[in-house]
Amino acid sequence: MARDFAAEVDAWRRSAEKMADAVLREAVRIAAEEAGAHLGDGEDAEAVRGSLAHQEDAGGASLSFGSEKAKALNYGFTVMDSDGRKHSQPGRNFVGLVARRWPRIVEQAVRNIQK
């Protein structure tokens, strides 16, 4: 009887871990889409979506946008060109936007997974 109970608990644990992983992956996908949508269409949005998607595909899910371009778009940057001219771009703060929406993103991910 104890073995049956232990097997039941272990099966429940594996099922719960599988569901949690699926929800996290879906939430990361939604977050990447929302961050990209905040930037509109084009290369910048795709860089952000691709940066997050790449991190998820590497075996984990993360809300840190890994590429240098995505970081620069989020935080902004100032650079000097070879002629000594300064170029600045303000940050777009899409990470903050996604972080504020994270609870709703996870709720949507759960709904998507349960369909």
C-alpha cells in the first residue's frame, strides 16, 4: 500500500512538473510576443522576439533578453561614431512592461495550455 501511494505521489509530481514547464514555456512565448509588439514591426521587434525564443530553445526559459541588440533597445544607448559624433537612443523598457504584465501573462498561458 505504501508503495502504491509513493508511486501515485511520484506520478502526480511528474505530471505537475510537466504542466509547470509547459505553462512557463507558453508564458515566455507570450512575453516575447508582447515585448516585440511594444516595438512594432521590423528588425527591432524580431531581434527581441528571437533573443527570448533562442534562450527558451536552449533548454530553459528566461525573461532576460539575451542579445546585445535587445539589451540596447530596452535600456537605450549612446555611441560615438568614427567621426566623433554622438548618437543616442532612449530605452524602450519592454522588459519592465512585460514584468508588470507577468501575472496576467501566466494566467493566459494556463488558459492556452488547458485548451
